[in-house]
Amino acid sequence: MIAIDNTTPVILGEVLFDSFPDGTSVLGGAPFNVAWHLQGFGLSPLMISSVGSDEHGKIVLETMRNWGMDTQGIQKDAQHPTGKVTVRLEDGQPSYDIEADQAYDNIDPEQVLSLLDAKDFSMLYHGSLLTRTAQSRSMLDRVLEATMLPSFVDINLRPPWWTKQDSHQSLSQATWVKLNEDELLTLMEVDSDSTTGLFSFAREFLDTYGLDLLIVTQGEHGAFCVTKGDMISGAPVEAQVVDTVGAGDSFTSVIILGLTYGWPMSLTLERALEFAARICEQRGATAMNKALYESYLKKWQV
């Protein structure tokens, strides 16, 4: 795998609070989680989002600063609240009630373009939720057109906040894509109960959108990836699961790390599954223990 030219990714999209049944709230949002992990791994990403002029917005900025993250990409919105999601857990599996018209739905494209014009970046990461409004869709299209950055698209199909048309547009703009097996089948509009069929659909998906890399996660069965010349499977890693909130985001962060440093794809997949399993052993999507990240960097000899 070829390493990316520099080590500063742009992470664009939602920052929000996941509210759990026991009354606790945990800072999250897929892009924020990815940015958090990448900061832990030493990449210093630029997180671009928007928060409200409220207490949660203050907590976002304070928490980012304490973690050493760059906050200049976080816009402040006096008209809309900081994002919120209600998480419900059944047998450790999360479901999400995502509130509408939040601050992150109203990111100002002019501020984004001005910020990105000042420095070179390696890639742009975003998820499906970023395109749930016409305003955000337009903002993303302008940023991609202006910067010409390769994009890593993380598909999360959260009803009712996605359409096939929006997904097709994002996938057509992507270089790398990650989704789960159910999302692959949904977007392909097919049914399959065989691994062989899934591999075939993944290959067709890669070719249809002209991707360099497609990663398909399979929950307790691990993950696999498809490139233009290869298909690689990754075995699951055992974990004492507390919840799976943010597991996919921790997985994605290590995939981005591997792309950045040019790790072989088989090794990247192995490491991504290992770190995701570790995050499943705690409540919430992020870890505030710097020693955790340092232990993996040492183990991986980064």
C-alpha cells in the first residue's frame, strides 16, 4: 500500500453527545470519534464541525483542547444546538434517535474553505450523516471541488437520514469506502446469505464506483477488504463486550493510520480489528487514556 503524502487528515462532520439509558452522556459522533482516535495516535487531524452556543458546545471545545486537538475548525452557531443522539441498547447492540437541525447540519462552507486554503492536507473523511440536509450536501460538494482532496467515505445508513441518491453521489466522489455487510447489500439492492456472494458483490461495488479500496465490516465475523487486485479477510478479535458504540469509528481510525503510513492492507486490517475489539470493552466510543494509544503505537512500532 502506498503511503499518503502527509499526515494531516481533515475530518468533516458531526460532533454530538450520545445520551445513554442510564442518564449518562458521552461526547461522540462518528467523525469526532475518528478524529479523537487519530489524535491519540499522533496524527493531529483537523476536525471541522459546528457546535451551539450552549453548555455542550463549551464542553466540546474544552474536551478537545484537553486532548490536544486543534479547535480552529469548530464553528460556533448561536441559532442551533450542539448535536444530540439518544442511544438505546439491546443485548449490547445500539440503536440511535438522531435529532434534526443541529449545529453540525449548518456548517458554513466559506469558513471551511478559508481554513483549508491555508495548509496542505492528506485526505478528507466524512460519514453519511453529513449529507442529510441539502445545505450540508452543498457544503461538502464545494469543499471537495475546491480542495481536490481524496475522500474516505464512512457509510452509516441511519433511517430516515439517508437516500440512495446522496449515497451514490458520495460514493462516486470517494477513493476509500467503509461500510458493513448489511449496508453493502442494501446499497446493491440484493440479498445474500453466503460469504462467496458477499465477496462478489463487494468486487462489483468497488468496480462500479471506481474505488481504490472497499472495506466491509462483519461484526463478530471480522472484516474483509477489496482492492483492484486483491481481497483480504481479517479474523475477529475476542473481546469482553460492554457496548459496541463507536466500534466502527475506532476501526476506521486505524484504517486511516494504515493508509497514512503505508502499512500492508492485511496488517492494517488486523490492527484495526484489534483496536476496535478493545474499544468494545468500555462504555462509549472514545478513550481518554493516552497510555492506551501509546501502548498500541509501541506494539505496532510506529
